[in-house]
Amino acid sequence: MPIPADLHAQLAARFGERFSTAWSVCEQHGKDESHFAACPPEAVVFALSTEEVAETVKACAAHGVPVIAFGTGTSLEGHVAALSGGISIDVAGMNRVLEVRPEDLDVTVQPGVTRKQLNEYLRDTGLFFPIDPGADASLGGMAATRASGTNAVRYGTMRENVLSLQVVLPDGRVIRTATRARKSSAGYDLTRLFVGSEGTLGVITELTLRLQGIPEAISAAVCPFPSIEAAVNTVILTIQSGVPVARIEFLDKVMIDAVNRYAKTDHKVAPTLFFEFHGSPASVREQAEKVEAIAAEFGAEGFQWATGAEERTRLWAARHNAYYAGVALRPGCRAWTTDACVPISRLAECLLETEEDLKSTPLTSAIVGHVGDGNFHVMLLVDPTKPEEIAEAERINHRIVRRALAMDGTCTGEHGIGHGKMAFLEEEYGEALDVMRAIKRAIDPAGIMNPGKIVIP
């Protein structure tokens, strides 16, 4: 539905060339990395400040026009799709690091700052921001989807690493959700409410984040295993033994083969774990020895170590490119990516049953996961023009999600709900979903903020 002419004129006069209705621009802002078809907004505003976001939201609210925030477009559940049309607010230009406070181990940034940009900025301070979802996502988007990634097993997710947010509410008011205090018992935890809200309650325009000291020593390793079960049992025993690994990632043999082809690496084609250890030289050595001994119990075929910064970068670049490596297995297709997460004690059972499911499907598939916290992804490659392939991917996805829920897990460990997983929320939360709907109605009574995502009020 076209936006009202007076709203169009108001935004065009206010933003000039930073207001666009060009089809190519709108199409770009209506799709992400998911398998969903593009669903473009009617127009895009390229905002450069909190004040400009607030102006835009207030104008849209006056006309009942939907608002969808856009960062880098790397989400995986159709979060940026303009399902009801409306205005996309692109905050990529709000990309300044506002203040680093080394003595407090925190930093304040605008939402368009990406994780790589922030860590490059911090390089000479001896600090880093640990949340690493793989993609060079915007920090605003990472907070909005409660992202995590490869370092979550040691450093937590965005939930644990956001101290405070500045948010533009659906009526254009600007609020700050908390102070920089490391703990507080003052009132409702509004920061946690907005972290993971996927733009359905407001637009994040500023973030204050926890930082970590760069470890004195870092070591990484790759290790192949005779089976998925052996690899996963190594993970479970490592976690249960209290080894504080920084990363522990799993790739099945299909994904390792894809990574080898894509990144020109020569890893053995077998179920494989990628490890990283942080700490003092002595503690890193101790962690590595413990994990090597555990892996040997399950038939590991030897660790390939990477201790130099360049070697580690190359190793993790291969892991981070796994998504694109997987997609390259079937050119012209899209990846349908699952995101189940289960208690660590149920991980082996869940993965082995999922492996059996994949043996029965004609779709090309691969498994990769942040298995240190029970989270894994199945990549199903589908031709979006073939309804039978979409239906088959849906069937497999439903089986994986329902299995995870039966094991007291979740339908999404880190990608979020978007509009792709809304059907599973009822099963996961039951009557608690009504509380979510009540929150949505209370904060966004007109339903203009990213409508059609998470819950329908």
C-alpha cells in the first residue's frame, strides 16, 4: 500500500537525497540472508542521528505507517521484510564509536557500528568486544536479535553484554533503558526487554556494551573425529569438566568439504571440532591438554594447532565463511537454516536423531554449530522456485524444532523469530505468549513497529 502523499512529501523535504523510493533501494531493504523472498518497504530513510530516527517514527506514527529498522541485512529469519509495507529506517550511517571507557571496560556506540569496526577501533586499547555471530553484523541489529555466535560459550550472548540502550519508542519518544552500573535492582529490566525485541517495540539508536581484556595468550586448534557422536561427546565432557573454552565449534563432513572448496583449505573431510582457548600461557596450555586428553578418549585423530595471529585468523575465517561455503554447494539456491538449541546433556541425542532425518531427505544439507552451548544449525539448500523443496525443508525444520522443544530446548538459539518461526512460539511458551502480546500492545498500540514479527497482538 503506497504511503500517504503528505507523509511522502514531509520525508522527502526533510531528508532530500537520504529519502528514497527507488525500487532497487527498497528491494535491498526488504530482504536479508534468509530463504524468504524480498518484501520491500515503500520507501527508505537513511538516518544519521537519534533525532532523525525520532522525527521519522513520529511522522509515521501520525499516519499509522509501519516502521522497519535496517542495519546490514545479515539476519536469517526475514526480520527486515516489510510485510505490511511502510518505511525502512536505515541506520548504517549511524556508525560512530561515541566513547570508550577503558577503566570501566565499556563503550558507547551508535547502532550502525559493526562488530569488526568496533574491534578494529579498540585494537590499541587492549580491549575487545567478544560477541561474534560470524557475519559482520551491525551492533544494533545484534542487540535487536539477541545474537551470540562462536564466543558465547565463554562470554555469553548480547543479553549479557549490553549494559544500556537508547531507544526511539513507537510514538517518537526517546528513552534510555539503564545506567552504566554493572548491576541494578531498580525497576523492570527494560534493557533485556528491548534486547531480542527485533524492532517490534522501538528502534535502537545507541548501545552501551561490556568489553573484555584481550587475553594474554590465545591458541586455536582443529580436530577431526570418526563420527558426529564422538565429536559431540567430546564437547559435552569438555563443558561438564569445567574447561573454560572460548570457542568450540562443530562442522559435519559435508560442511568441512564445502569449507575446503570455498576457502581453499585442506582439512580432513570428517566431523570436526574447532577450538579456541584464552587466558595466561599456563592456563591456555592446561586447557588445551585437558581437551586433547578428552578428545583422545573418543577417538580424535590429532589436533592441528594455530597459535600465531595470522594462522588463527585464517582458521576462523574458514569457519565464519561456512554459511557462504554451504550455499556454494548448490549455486542458485538459497539456504534454509535451522537454529535449535538444547541443554548440553541432550545435544548428542538431538544431533544424532537429526542426522538420521537428513539421511532421508533429497535436499543437500550440512550441520554446523556453536555446540559448546547446545546450539546447532542445519543448512538445507532449496530452490525457491520449487514448492516441493520448500515443503521438504519445512518438514525437516519442524521435526528439528519439535525435537528440541521435547528436550526442553528452544526453536531459536540466536537467529531470532522474525516471521519465520512465529508458529513455534505457542508450543514453546504456551500462555506466556499472551504476556508478550500484552507488552507489544502496551508499548506499540498502533502496531506500527516491524509488524508481523514475533507476535501478532
